[in-house]
Amino acid sequence: MAVNSVLAGCKLIAGIAGHSHALVADAVESFSDLFSSLVVWRAMVVASEPADADHPYGHGKAEPLAAAVVAAMLLAAAAGIAIQSVREIANPHLGPEPYTLYVLVGVVIIKEGLFRFVHREATSLQSSAVRSDAWHHRSDAITSLFAGVGIGVSLIGGAGYESADDYAAMAASVVIAWNGWRLLRPALDELMDASPSPEVIDRIRGAARTIAGVAEVEKCLVRKMGYHYYVDMHVEVDPEMSVRQAHAIAHEVKARVRQEQANVADVLVHVEPAGQKANGRPAPA
């Protein structure tokens, strides 16, 4: 956040003084980076709070909600930059100053470094909000790169090429919008309790099947809540088994799943009687 504040201020001053709309647009994108980082930070604080009477499943939904807000901000920033680019193209203006190009080179290097650092943390946390914030840094680096190309063309071309700066800003808005949409979809999926990847479900099913007495896993529903998964599972056991034995197996299933998949917060196990073959042995559903 501190780096974004400094970068945004430098780009805004250089863009206004250097007559570069692309650099000003890039500064606006950096300011949105700063705000999005604030949103993600507060969301992480809320998401880490324990469950309470009003939120028995915890506060994990704050995390994808923040990711959706950040993605929406990217889309809004893209629309604003595109609209302003069209206005600047329609109204001739002075070309950018050469020093704005040097400012952008430094910005691209710093923002790419920020992206790599934050993305590494997002991967270790499996956090959609932190991942969206990381890609916000990458989109900022891309807009700076586009702005640099536009300023370079404008400087090399001279008179008549002043709008190259504005076309670069418009091209950057397309990239920003694509990143926003790409980040918005998984955030909405998590808010709507969409199922995680098949690999996660297969690992959970496989862990349950290793417990002695489990004939088959009939149903396995998984949803993500912040950093954790919540599992609803139906397992089949011998229909002649006592309630005490079935209950013990359900506890073993829960413990094994949580052991094999560390980010599973809870497993609700429903026990059902297994089907019967002609020889009386339990048959898979």
C-alpha cells in the first residue's frame, strides 16, 4: 500500500506535467490498487474472525466478497479509462514529454515485483481476495507498459502522433477489463457455493473410502468458505451394523478427511445402509 501510494502520486504528477493521458490513466489505476488493497486487508481481518452466534460458519465469505469488489473496481476503472481515451482522441492535445517514459520504466519493474510477491502469498493462502489484489498489480504493470509504448510512438512519430498515447490507454483498458472479469467469476462462484475442483472432491472421497466399514461414498458436497472447505458426505455402511458402530465410523471418516485435506474445517457425515447383493455382502451404490 505504501509503494502504491508513492507510485500513484509520482505517475499523476508526471502525467499532468508531462501531458500524458496514458500516464494519468495509469495513476488512476494505481489509486484503485491502493483502495483495493485496503478492501482486501479489511476483508482478511473479518474473514479470520471466529464463528459466532450470528455467523455459525464463520466470516469466510468476506474474502470472496472483497475479491468481487476488487474485480468490479477493475471493470469500472477500465470503463473510465476507455471513455476518457475516446474523449482525448477526439480533442487534439500536446504530446507527452520524454521524461514520462522513464517514469513508466521504473513503474513497470516495481509493479511486476509486487505482483510476484503478492501472488506467491495468495497461492500459499489459497485466497481469492489476495489473488485478485496480486492481479491488480499485474494489470497496473500492463497499463504502464501500454502507456510506455504509446508515449514512445508519440515521441518518435512527433507531430500528428500525439494520440498514440491515448490509443495506448484504450488498449490498456481492454486488458484491465479482461483481468477484472477473469477475477470476478471465481469470486461469484465462491459466493454462490459453487463446487471446488474435481481433484479436491476426489481426494476427500478417497480419504473416506480408506476407513474400514465404509462400503461406498454415495454423495460428497463441498463448498468453500474463505480459506476453508465444508463437506457434506453420505457414506454407506453394513445395514446390520449397530448405531454405535456406525457413529464411530462417521467420526473416523471426519478425522481422516481433515487429516488428508488440511483446509477442511468440518465434515458432516450422514450414514446410510449399503445395498445388498445376492450373497448378502454390501454392494457399492
